[in-house]
Amino acid sequence: MKKTNEPIDPNTPKSRLHRLGLYGLVSRWSEVATQPWIGQLLDIEEAERKRRSLDRRLRYARIGSFKAIDRFDWTWPSNVDRQAIEELFSLTFIEDCENAIFLGPNGVGKTMFMKNIAHHALVQGHTVRFTTASDMLADLAAQDSPSALARRMRHWATPMVLCIDEVGYLSYSSRYADLLFEIVTRRHEARRPILITTNKPFSEWNEVFPHATCTVTLVDRLTHRAEIIEIDAESYRLKESKERREAKAKARKAKASQPKRD
């Protein structure tokens, strides 16, 4: 008999058992193949493993709480490329290894956009890690041996998507600049994208790393393959705070105008 080169269908029950590692059932396939419960068992096991996988990745990601993007008022910013942001939800930036950089003043939604995209990537099966620039760089700088530093470098270089929040809010030494450059370089070479929020245009990053010699190279490496999204608006947080105050004042006024009962 001639062997055929036809690919094995990964959706057959036996292939699914292999993929799940249920080798006891695989070894007795001739006995269980026609059982009516085999399909339900596979569905339950796959759903449960998918749920546990998502739970693990969510804990690892440390995204924290965030406002869903469908609650964002797109009419508020005076300048924002909505199409560019919505295209990021297609996750093609992961396949193409394109970084995304959200640039704008405080409180305009940069972190909210990044967290929504990160969460969507998680739901679609990718590994994600969220951190502030200060936390990540302090973690790396605290390592007291080359081997410990190498382990932490792998920790930050490994996730499919790395989210670095608040670059530019603090100034750092040249040591910190070198550590960030190493992370950017490793992820660039591994074709794993970075999402960044910053309140500083790149022309001012020499203020973030005032004594570093690698700043120009760092920016060049980071922006080599990147979508840069500038957001210009008054603080959205201040807008929401004002709306909450107005709503509370209106509710108090309405309550005060109600006739008192004897």
C-alpha cells in the first residue's frame, strides 16, 4: 500500500485527544471512538484548559483595572487618530512586530488605550506583561549579579507583548537608559513588540535620560518599526471628575427641592 502525504485533520477527535495529552484514551481509541460522550468530554476539557490558560495569563500580565474603550468619548480630544488605534485591535502589529507609542499630555487616555489593546491580545491567546517604566527599570537595576540580571532580562523580553507605561514622567540615570536599551534591543531582535505611553516627544528624551549616551540609538531602535499615535486634549480625568461633581450637585439640588414629609 502506498503512503499518502495528506495532512492529518487536527479537528478529529483522536487528534484533539493527542493535543490535550489524554494518551490513555488515545491508546484505547478503538474502544472509545464510537462512545457518545467522547465529543462532550473533549469540549469540556478544551474549554476548561482555555479558561485556566486565560486566568494564568491575566495574573501574569498585571494589567489592573481599566475603562472599556467603548466608554471613551472620541469627541473629547482635539487630535487623535481613531483609525490607527482601532487598527491595533486587529493585532497585526504583533505579527509584523511593530511597536505602538502613545504620545500626549497627562490624563488623555494613553494608558486606557494601551490596557484595552493588551487585554484584547490576552483574550486572543497572547502573553502580555504590563509595567510602568519606573517599576521595570528599578527591578532590573536591583539585580546584584550578572546571572540574576540575565534572568530578569529574559523575564521582560519573553512576553509576546510588553506594555511600558509612563516613560518620561521621571528622569533616570545612564544605567537605567542602558537597561531600557537592552530590553528594546532584545525584543527588536526577537520580533516581539512593545507598547509605550509617554508624555515627552522624542526630542525631549534627553531630559528623561540626561546623562545617557545611548538615547539617540534607543529612540531610533524603538521607532524603527512603530506606530506613533499623538493625542492632544485637556485631561480626560479632569473632564470626568467635573462631570461627577456636576452630577452629584444636581442630585443634591433635586433632593433638597423635594417637599419634606411630616
